[in-house]
Amino acid sequence: MWESQTFRSPSRRTLWVKPLAGGAMFDLPGIVAEQRLDVYTTLKAGGRAEYFYSARTRSEMANSAILAQENGVVQTILGWGSNVLPSDNGVVGLVTLNQAAEIECDQSGFVEVDSGAGFQDLFLKCAQAGLGGFEFAVGIPGTVGGALVSNAGAYRNNVSAFLIEIEVVENGIREWRTPEFMKFEYRDSVLRQIDAPQIVLLAVRFQLESRKRKDIYDDARDYQRQRIGKQPPSASCGSFFKNVVDHDLAQRIEGLSDGMRAAGVIPAGF
């Protein structure tokens, strides 16, 4: 979760130096202080990270998570920056940009993917291999990790339905866990709870089924056409609502305004 506390500007800007028990120190090269986060979000808004690190591989993600957890440093993971708004007051601790994006799949339907890979990129890789299941991912922005955290889905599909294992760092330990670990619900998981444990998602394993490529692409194009017909053409924060029981969300916000501000004619509740 994004922290809204303020922080004093650190004096070092190219290496993160964290005091440890007994006065020892450790350095992580490449970590910078006071990094602007608006350039990493789709809203192009938000404050600065107290410390910022760009992880290019799964190993770099794991190492940063282990160091942060072993030393009690709050860590926030940032993917493609959709559906997030960093506080203008700044984000305390370490913000890690997850750029680990390897995707592997085979003809048996087994898929292993880094959590920083794009969800749509995962669909394309699987479709090229003749593996169906992620057609609904077309048009969903963000990473595989972000999709797992929110149990993303569309058109009566959820990403958790295809999950067989996840690799995480918890309490400084790197290990593979079963789907039950995530406690998936509708657009929810254990990592979205207010008291969520300090866990970093590294990689995911899925099991898909073989399907004709033509059928995969036909369904994906149909989903894309439906999205284009519903989504506003102008800039927006996207669609990240949860359905309201016995109510139509679009009807509830229709005509909503405050001075010069108003809900769009085509709202983000599409």
C-alpha cells in the first residue's frame, strides 16, 4: 500500500545506506533517493519515493526483497503504474520498479512468468504457442504480478483460475507456494488487505490448455472490440472498481459533479 507519511530528504542520492543492528551498514548500488514517481504512473501524478530501485531480473527482485525484509524496511512494488496514485507527501521506504519480465511456456500448457511481465505480453506469448485461457487479458494494462494481487479478470474469467504455484519472498525467505497462500476472492487477495504481510511476488506458474490459434485470436479480437466500445477515448485512471451488489455503478455516478469537476459521460466503471 502507498504510505502517506512525509520524510526528510536523505543526503545520499546514488546508494541506499541502511543502519543495521550493532551499527553495521549495507549498500545497494543503483538505488537513488527522492525519485519522482509521476513518471512511472499512467496518471502521470504522485510524489517521490524516499528510495527507489529498478530491478531488471527475478534475482534482483528477490535480493532487494530479502534485504528489505531482513532489515525492517518498508518496500513497495511498482509495475507498469496503472491503477496507482502515490501520495504527494512521498512514499516512505524503498520503492522497487519491477522490470523482471521473462516468459516461458511449453506445449504441455505449463507457463512460468516473472511477475513484472506484462499481462497482455503473457497472452500473446501463450497465444503464439497455441495455449488458450488468457484471451480476456487483451486490453488489461499492467503486469502479471499486479493481476495476481487483485485477481484481475473479465468476461467471467479470473487469472487465479489458471494458477498452480507462485514464488515469493516472505520473512527474508524465497520459496514457492500454492494458490491457497494468496486467499483469492473476487478482485481480491491477501496482498490487498490493510494488514497485508510484507510479501514480494517474484514469479508465477500457470497451467493452460492447447487451443487453435485462430480461435484464440478470434475471441481476443471480440473482447477487444467490446472494450473499445465501452472505454472513453480520453485519458482516464482506468477501470478498477468492484461490482456493487444490487446496483449499477454507472447509474450511481451518472451526473455526479463538484464545481467544475464531474464524472465523465463515459465513466471508468465500464
